[in-house]
Amino acid sequence: AEEALKAGRADCTGHALVLVRQLGARGFTARLVTGFVYDDGRLARHRWVLVQLDGAWVAVDPMYDEAPASARHIALIVHGAAPDDLAFVDDVAFAGWDQATVEIVP
């Protein structure tokens, strides 16, 4: 999350990590999700966020600016809520995601 903020741009993983950290800092329970999104007629690898609101989990996608996220999302893995639980993300990142060009907008 810190690298994404410093660079000012990130792929969906960076956007999701920034949102998880920001939500956590504000007292919300949030989790990173790894899966696929149906976009432009194909399935694409993707990451987004689940946030707990009033006892319900709500999918939020900061890359597509969707809150709640659309039904185009297919979750494969829901990662832990604690910030330390996200330390492994670099180990499971999809190849090629380091070439992201999407700007992070506050």
C-alpha cells in the first residue's frame, strides 16, 4: 500500500491494498479478495475489497469505482483482515501486474 501511494499509481492489487489499509485505519474490517472480473467480454484476473458494514460484507472495487461492486466479480480467495495478514500479497501477485498504469486518485 505504501509503495502504491508513493508511486501515485498502481494495479488493482495496489488500489485494493490502499483501500484495505485506509478502511482499517478508520475502524472498519476489510479484506482483500483475489479472483476474476468479467470485463469487455472476457474474464480478467483481479483484486478488490470486502468491507463489513452493519454486520454485512459489501464488495467494493476501487479500480472500477464500484461500491457495491457489480456482479461481474468472481471471488476465488478472501484474504485475512489484519494488516499483517497481507504481507504475503507480493508472493501471490499475478505475473505482469507490476506494469500498472492506473493512477491512484484520492
